Amino acid sequence: MNCIFHQQIHFSPPSLKQTAPCPPKALNLYRECSTNVILLSWDSTNNTAYYFAIAVDSNQLVTECLTVDTACYFTDTVCGQTYSFYVRSIFSGGLDCNSGYTDGVVIKTSPCLPQNIYTIANCDSISSAVITWHEAAGAETYIVEARGNRKDFYNCSSTNTSCTLTDLVCGESLSVWIVATNGYCTTDPVLGEVAETVPCIPQNVSAVKTCSSESASLTWNNANGAILYIGTATHIDGTVHTCAAMAAECTFPNLRCGETYDVKVKATNLQCNSSESQHVTLQTAPCAPVSVVVTRDCAANHVIASWQALQNGSLYTAVLQDEHGPTVNCSTSSNNCTFTNLLCGMNYNIAVTRNDGQCRSLPSTPIQIQSGNSHVSMHACLYSNNRSLKRTMYLL
């Protein structure tokens, strides 16, 4: 007998388990230098519900981004930082099932702006000026540009916090600005303080004595870059007189008469002085005659004024003035003058001046005399039995 045995078997297909997603690939970074916004993108992965990206800056501060897209915008980035970016893919089951982070990709934001830009005037050199600033985070190179008021552009670059502008001309007022760069991004220009180069040397210097005065005026052409001018007059004995002016002229007071001075002028912008101008020689106005003596001849009714001759070629003028104002002049190149026909009983003043061909000196101290009469005085003629003492001398 044949028997057939039947057994019913129930078949269950094996359950399917999904593995974690793979890490994202093809990470790309785009940086906007003007705003420091950074875009991170990547290729999509299978079995991924969303992505989790982070940015880590130079100070290890972390910024997170959770997205279902394949890109993240990082808008809170700051200047002068180096950011490292990482992404992981997350399975729909939760954070515990993820791809792990990708290798990091790195990018730098734009450097920060340079601050505290100063100009250090190089007073020893007309042709250079040093620009300094404080270090800007993230900067690798600084570029300084300057525009003058008489020449187009100057520039210099540096990897530290100073650089020297060269080939400058005197008397420039420079507008200076600086940018920082890291090789990828460059900052906007930052305007610094105005840079002043050394003033130019005053030209066409001339010293002119003031006649009938112990002073002299100094003139010159305006110098570019000058705020103030300082003139000096040096006597042979080392005595120095100074004058200062904002215009192209100043006056030396209280100079010695009849003396020679070495005169020069320099310009300043209150930071640097120019070199000295060419030197000029100044001869001050002549001195008033000295040792003036008045000798009177009562019998002849005239007086003789004499003095010490100080310099050959001078012209002397003696002035006789009576008490009512009228005057008599006597000019001579010698050292004496004679006045005749004096009025009897009058008071006279006699003073002498000297002219060197350019200037007349101040008058000597007047000497007072009295013409002859019957009045008895130390400074008058004496009459006795119609016989007179013929001469009376007045000495200053």
C-alpha cells in the first residue's frame, strides 16, 4: 500500500535591513567676499532624510545647519576667520543612524579692515613717508595707495603693519588709503589720515634794511606745504635774531645799526622743517654819527659842527634848527660843517645824520646852543669891556 505524507510548511521571506547612508561627496564652497556669506553644497546620497552640516572657525566656535537640501548658507560668519566645514547624511530613523562626517573643507573669509592708520613724517627725507596701522585679522598683505595734490599716485605694499611711500616730492598733502588681502578676498579701502611731506625750501630770499630804523624785512616766495616760516639773522658774534610769519615776509626788530648779518629762512608744516634757504647778507642801516662836537666862534657869529667819520663814502648832513622851526642844512662827505650868520640871542639845536647811499641814519642826539648876546651863561658868549671869549665848545 502506498502512503503519501503531506506536511504543510509556511515560508517567510527574510526581512530587509537598510544600511546607513554614505557620506556626502563633492563638497563645494562659495564665498562672497563683500558679505562673508559662505555657501556649502554637496551631492545627494541614498537613504537620506536630511543632512547635518557644521562650520568650525579659527576659535573652534561651531555653527550648525540642518537641511533636506544639498546646500547650506552660513550667514553669521565673520571677517578674518578660517572655517572648516563638515557634512553628514542622516537616515530617517534618527541621528543615531548617519554617515558620519565627511572630511573637512576649508575656506577663509575676507580680512578685517585695517584700523588706526597713521602717517609718520620722515623729516630727514623729502622723498619718503612711513604709513603704519594696526594688524587686521586674516590679512596676509596690505596695499597702501596715496594721491598727492600735485602728482597722481604713490603706493607701497607690506606683509607687516607698516610700509614706506617713496619718490615723494616736497610740499605734498597726500590722501592715504589702505586695503588688506588674503590672496582671495580684498577689503574695501580704508581712508587714513592725511600725510604731509616735508615742506619745500623757500626760494628767492631777499633781506632789505629799513632806513632810519634798527630793523630789516625778509621776503621770499611761498613754499609748497608750508604753514609757518621762520627767519634767522645771525651776527658775526653769534647773536641770533628770529622772526616768524605765516605769510612770505617777516621783520627783524632791534638789529644793530651799521652791522652785517647772515640771513636765511626755513619753512615748517609743524611736523617737519624744510632745509634752510640760500643765505643772504644783510647790511643794516647806518648808525647815527657819534662824538659830535659843536664849536662856536662868537666874534664871527658862526658855529662848526664836527663828528667822527665812521666809513668812507658816506654823506653827512648836519641840521641847524632854531627855536621857531626854520632849519639850515649842511651836507658834506667830510666830518664837519660850518653854520654862519646866526641870529643873535637865539636857541639852536644841531643834529647830524649819515647816508650810506641807500639809507639815512637816525639823527644824532641834538645839541643845543645859544647864539651871542649879553646874557651870561656857561653855554653863551661872555662880553666884558666889548671883548668876547671867542669860542665855546659843546660836546656830546
